[in-house]
Amino acid sequence: MTTSPTSTQTMPIAADDRAATIASPKVKLRRRRIVIDHPDPSAGEKLLADALGAVDRDALHGLLSQLAKASVVARKPDQGNLAFMVSMLKSIAAKDSFEAMLAAQMVSVHVASMRSACRLACTDDVSQQESLTRALTRLARTFAAQVEALNRHRSSGACAITVQNLSVQDGGRAVVGNLTQHANLIAAQPGLVDAAAVGA
């Protein structure tokens, strides 16, 4: 399917309330320039900056320039890749500059992973298959580490500890069900540390 919406606004496919409220302009490539497709250029920049987590105009255009370079196909920035990358950044909904940069890296690593997967599927050369498999594995690990870093940043560095197996002796009490306790709360309650040690 090659049709695309004619509106300057992104059109959510799923019935997601959050996606419906994020109505930001699209980004287009015209003669090696990045153009924000909006009737009011200033309002378009503001909407897109808010959607991508960019703090100002310089941050927005720097981020878009980097994404355009990462979208390259056959040595030229690719409109489809750029639109996909911007859309994914919007869905991550970065809340600060750190998240905006990390999200841009995550999207770029994902695109590189898919390129490696495509090349791997299209080659019969064993040495190329081995090289592409290594590259794909490294990219997948990097992406997983980036997701973990984003989750850690969003949870303010608090690491959750889940006790899955716990023995209770006669006269003891236990909570039955899934219980997740954040590490900073466990440190404040010494009795919980002993319970966690028993379950480990």
C-alpha cells in the first residue's frame, strides 16, 4: 500500500487517546533541507519540539538533522525512513533532553538493525552472513541496553526487586501474590531485606 494521508498532521492508526492528543506536523525532505510541514512555521516548530522533547529550536533542528543522516539509503536521506523515525520518537514521548537524545539513538539503532537483518536475509555468502550476524547481535544488545537506560532514567534510578520464591516457617506470615518492592524502600525497612534474602 503506497497511499499516504494528505493532511499535514500525523494520523494515529490505533484508537489511542494519547496518540490522538499528539497532533504534530510531519517532516519532509526538500532539496536536502528538512521542512516542517505546517501552515505556521513557528507553531509547527513548537508542536514538533514538544512532541520530540527538544527544549528549543536549535535542539529540534539538530535532532532532525541527525535523524536525516541516520535515515540514509543509497547515500541519500530517505523520506520514508525519516518519517518513520520521527513517528517513533513521538511515540516514545521524551520528557527531557536526555530522553530525546536516547530516543533518537534507539530509533537509529533500530533502523540499523533492520538494515542488517535485510542484508543478512539477502546474502548467500557465508563470511558476509557471519559478519552481519555479529553486527545484528551487537545492535540488538545495544537497543536492549538503551531501553533499560530509558526505563532506569524514567524510574529515577530506583531498581525494582521482585521476590518470586519465599519460604515461610510455622508461625510466620506471608503475602500471597505478586509483590514488587523498590530497592530504596527495602533499605528503609530492614525486615524486608531478610525476606528478600530468603527468596534469593
